[in-house]
Amino acid sequence: MNLAQQLSFLIANTPVINDPNVIDRAINGVIDYLASSLQARNEVDIHKLLAWIEDEGGTAKVWLVGQKKLVTARQAALFNGFQAHYLDYDDVHSDVRGHPSAVILSALIASIRLDKRIANIDSKRFLTAYIIGIEVMALLGQSVNPKHYEKGWHATMTLGGMAATAAICYLHDEPFLSQALTLAATQASGMRLLMGTAIKFLHAGLAAQSAIQSVEWLRVGIDADKDFLDDKLGFLAIYGEGNTRLNLENWGRPWKIVDPGLWFKTYSYCSAAAYIADAGQLLYQHAKFDINKIEHITIFFAPPKSDAALIYKTPLLADQGRFSAEYILALTLLGIPLNFQQFTPMPIADQIQRLMQKMQRSYQIQLPPHPESYNQRYVVVEILFSSGEKLSQRIDFPKGSPKNPYSQNEMWLKLFTAIGDRQQTEKLITDIRKLAIGTDVYQFLSSYAFTL
């Protein structure tokens, strides 16, 4: 078997997962996905896309999360992925260097039509499909990164379409998995250049949509029988810049949703900046910290290019600041809360701009990485004061990352903040947790389609 056939065989022959630890990680992912989606449901750009969908029309059969309406499967995948990722509030995975759940869960939900019941959708198989999707996306990420990401590809889109396709095909036991992956692979695109714009968030929706249409095209008989992975013109050769190694030897041992695990967020900026935010907040609380005496600030990144996602060194607008180490650090050192209001498309205040001008990035750092760090990454922020004194803070495991996780109460609070109603939050979490014991996903989705 070629590499694509091996991957397809592993996916198709994975038994439904019953391990409580693995399933619990998937449940947390679903909770976080809905919290991220519902938090964004009233944003202006979300309603612009909703208006476009309404103008386009089509057969109403799939749930738009938080919008109390049904649309076509492709529309739902596009919209739900966009909405889930819109605030950069959704989970990330260090092997992917991107956002898996916004793509995979959006595609899985879009694959389940609610206008007419065809068959029961077992929730444990649904969760297993989601876990498989993350496995595929992480394995591809390990294979092509870091060069793939550093070159400028947005891995959420380039890898997400194949991952979501794998998940859909597993859920519905489709016979054409390898061909579907090929169709998804040829649609892979997405530039990191667009970080700081709404199109970056649309990438998650486009990846989910590519998975839906790949499956639908094959269902009507369009053929795509090619070795898409290790052919000399295949995905790994092109997007991995010649790397044709995809390690399938340890499939599911352990599952990537467990190790290294999903990285959840309660902030609306890039996870690469979480190191900066944590360091800045600790420095701000230091007894010797004095904002008025800062002479210079150095932000040390290890390894080099680990700040590739933070493309704005001198952002002009606050929404660009989601992808700026300098903006995030300035906010924390000025004692400004890192809330949603600080990442709207407004000009950045003069005091923030002045503080950012005192900062520079450096990669000349000799400290060894923590043995359990994510891809050997860490950050050190060093402040030089006019007195000649220095303060420094190192961060290896930002808050929310798998080795420094949020509590269950913090995860509950994220969903409650998005919904705004305690009783409804409790009911939704209870119903999500029931997915772990084997309920009907059709019933779960239909019960919330016009109430949430």
C-alpha cells in the first residue's frame, strides 16, 4: 500500500473509542468549540457572511451554530468554521500550528442534515471521528512543519480540509476515503499574510467547506483516484518542501488529542502571544516594576522563528494586535485588560505606540529549553530601566496550554460568558457530556438548532 492507502486503512479501521480519558478530551473540545462560536455570533462580520448566505439561498438542512436557522451543508461548514475561529478564541494544537476544532467540528456538524432523519448518528462514533480528525491534522503538521508554516502557509486551512474529510468519512463510513482526501488535498491553500484580517478566520470555514464538498462530489461519482501523499507531485512533496515522511507507526498511541493535547484559550489573540502575555502580567505585578522608568525591552524567542505567527511588530490597528508580541506586551505592562475590546479595528493609542517603540525582538538566547516544552519553545521578556536595573521573566507553559490547563470551572465560565444564562449553560454542558455515553447526535443537534 502507498502512504495514502495506509492512512486511509488506519482511519477506516479505527474502532470506536471508549477510553474515558480520551473521550473526556473530546468533550472538552466540543464545549470549547461552542463557547468560541457563540461568543462571536453577534460580530459585524459574522452577520455580513450570514446576509450573503441568505441572499444565496439553497436547501435548508444543516445547523448554523447560534443563529437559529438551517442552511445548505457547504454554507454551514463555511459559516460555522468562520464563526468558531473569528475571535481567535478557539483551541489550537502545537503539532498542527493551527486550529483543529473550528474546522473539524464545523465539518462534522455540516455533514449531519436535520431536515430529514436518515439514521441515528452514534455520539461515540461522532467523538471518535473528531479525535481521528485531530490525529490526521497533527500528523500532517508534524510532517510538514515548521518549514510549511514559516514559508507562509496557514496550517488551519492547508491541513484542516484533509483532517475534516477524514472525520466525515469515518463518521458516515464512506467507501471512498482515499479519494476524498485527495480532493481535499488539492483544495489546500491559505496564506498567513492575511492574519489580522477577517479572511484569516474565513480560512477555517473554507477548510471545512472543502471537506464537505469533497465528500459530496464523490457521492455523485466524481473520481479522484491518485496517490496524493507520497507521489513526487503529491502533497508532502509540494507543501512539505520535499519531505515525504509521514509517521503512521504510532497511530493513536497515544491520541494527539491527549498528547500533546488541545490548547484552550480564554483570550482573543494568537496563542504564540500567550507566552508574552503571561510574562508581561507577571512583570507588571513585580514590586520593582515602574512603567515610567522603562528604557528598553527585549523579547527573546526560542527557537528562532517561533514568533512566525506574530507578523506585526508595529501594528497600527488593534485587531492586528492579535498577532503582535509588542502590542500584547504593551497592554499588559500598562495594566490594560486583554479583553475583546482591545482587539477591534480601532487605531492604537499613542501611549501604547510609544511603549512598543521601546521593544525589540531577539533570538540570541543560550538557555536550554524545558525538556517538556512544546517544540522546544519558550519566551523571555527582559526590561531595562533607566536606573540600569533589569527585570526578566521566562515562560515555558502559558496558561491554557495542556501542561498549564484551565480548570473545569474556567471552561464552564467561558461557555457561560458566551451564552449569558446560567441555566442554559448548565443544560448544554450536561447534554454535551451525554455524548460520551452513546446518544444520538441528530437528536442533540436538532434540539439546539432553533434554541441556541
